[in-house]
Amino acid sequence: MTSNTAMLALAKTEPREGLWQTEVPVPQIGPDQVLVKVSKTGICGTDVHIWNWDEWAQRTVPIPMVVGHEYAGTIVDVGRSVDNLELGQRVSGEGHIVGHTSRAARAGRFHLDPETRGIGVNIPGAFAQYLALPAFNVIPLPDEVDDEIGAILDPLGNAVHTALSFDIVGEDVLITGAGPIGIMATIVARHIGARHIVITDVNQRRLDLAAQLCDVVPVNSATQDLRSEMARIGLREGFDVGFEMSGSAEAFRQMVDTLITGGRIAFLGLPSKPMLVDWSAIVLKSLVIKGVYGREMFETWYKMLAMLQSGLDVRGVITHRLPAAEFRKGFEAIKRGEASKIVLDWSDEGTRGFATEEAVQ
Ligand code: ZN
């Protein structure tokens, strides 16, 4: 189906709910870029926002836009200024394309660059057969990390960035939100050496998956009392560190309430609207709160790969593996709350079904 100049992709082509298969030109690479033949991609909550075409998506995503930012693949073309990467290398990559002129970027704090653009959000993304990527953003994959795990390093990086925000060795950790990133943060916290880890959510299926993958105490906030679960495991004073992964005001209130005095919170969840917070509780408890976004370039990537090479196992968070052509099934499963991480197969086999599916008008 695909000639040298055209490729299959999933794009937002119309300002309404959905994503549609489309044929677009294979990206041209610049001198500092590489071309990646995509093999596997992960579906992210961000992609679901774009699918739903909610307020954030309408404000943020220009149409048409090829979406997707979690990927792995193989380098098939290298720009003439790139001398550190080779044809045939298996890679993943940082999906945030940063500028190099801001104060943060000039200081080497690339993840804090305010000019950051997101692939699959502001610039063409990875739900496609090919992806053009600045060599700066490329992460070569070690042999221990296959393409399936390579495709979820972006959200695993969110989890690692959060989990490494504070020292949690020997500490008691509360994680609010058992989505894929919350579960991966739990596995990372266990790998690093936290003592008690409690994860809360209102979706029992997510909590069951967390408990199945990791030594963690799942608490359903809708039906269980967090305080009595804490008493049951002998946690008298409270949690030392909290990872907020839900963006829920109620979950955050409970976290503030159950942290020790001087506790620390790494806050990754994105509240969908402004959130009412009891600041006096935070002040009187002398809590430290750190906002966490993306991944540190490239310290998070370094640590994440090192942990994957030394036994960190997050594969269980992948609940669905689908041919790219069956992307609709994946989005529907996420929207029904039935899926954790979903990986799409973009190999020739995975994209074959596209040829017969009629484009949606
Ligand atoms: Zn993502």
C-alpha cells in the first residue's frame, strides 16, 4: 500500500470526537533529524483527550494533526549532520521538542523549557508508519528493552520522574490514582525500596491490576476507609511521601490529610479545572509540593533504562496489544475504564487492516 512518499497515519482531521486513518507524506528529515520506522506505539490519556476533542484539545491541537507520542522503532534515515546514530538502530525518544534559547534550556534544564512543543500534540506525531525526530531526542534502546517496552518509556518516564522526586528508600508512600502511570510508579517505588506503599482509586479493576503486579496495598476510596487500612498495616503517623496521579481534588485532600508533618508530595495528576485546596492544612503541616511534568532530559531516561536493565518489570501494565488498524477497539477499552496500557502494532502486519477499512468522512 505504502509508496516511498506516502504513509498511513492516525490523525485528527476534523473538529469532533474521533481519530481517523489518513494517508500523508512520509516526513522529510532535516540535517539534524532521523527518520524512524515506527514498530510499536502506546495510547496515552493525552490521545484520549484529543480523541474526545475536549476543551483542552480544542485549545491546543491544530487540525489536521497526526497524533501519538509514545513509540519505538528503527532508524531508517539519518540527517547529514547526525554523527552519533546509525541506520538500523532500535530507538525510542523524548516526545517533547525543546528550544535552546530560554533561561532553563541554556542552563541545561531542558524539561523546564517554556517553548516545548509536543509531538503528536503541536507537531506531527508517532501514530504513523514513519516519524521524523531531532537526533537530540533519540534514545537508543539497549538489548534488554524490546520495542513493546520502548513504546511505553514516555509514561514510564513520568512515573520514574515522579518516583525519584524525593528520597523514598525505607519510606511509606501513598499513590493516588491507579492509571498506568500510577501503577508504574508503584512498581518503581517498590523497586527502589519504599516500605509500605498504598495506592488509591475508585476503579476496582485498576486497583486489582496494581495489586497483581506489585506488593502494594490497594484501597478503593469509594468503598474503603484509608485510615483503617493504614491502621491495619501499622502505619500510625502517616505517609512520608505522596505521588498525586489522579488530578482529583478529593484524592489530594486525602493525601494532605494522611501525610506526616513535613511530608513531601510529587504532583503529576492534571486537574481538569481549577481545584479548591485547603492551604492552611498544607502550611500547618509544612508540606513540600513539587509539580512534575514530562521527564528530565535526559536524567530520567538514563535512570529508567538502568532500572529496566537491572530487573524493573513494568510489562504487566500492558493489558491490550492490538494491530494499529484496530485502534478504535483500544480507545473504546480505555474510555470504558477496562484497559491499562494499550500498545498498537505498526508493523506491516499491524497496519494491513487499514487497507480495507473505509476512511471515515
Ligand atoms: Zn503519554
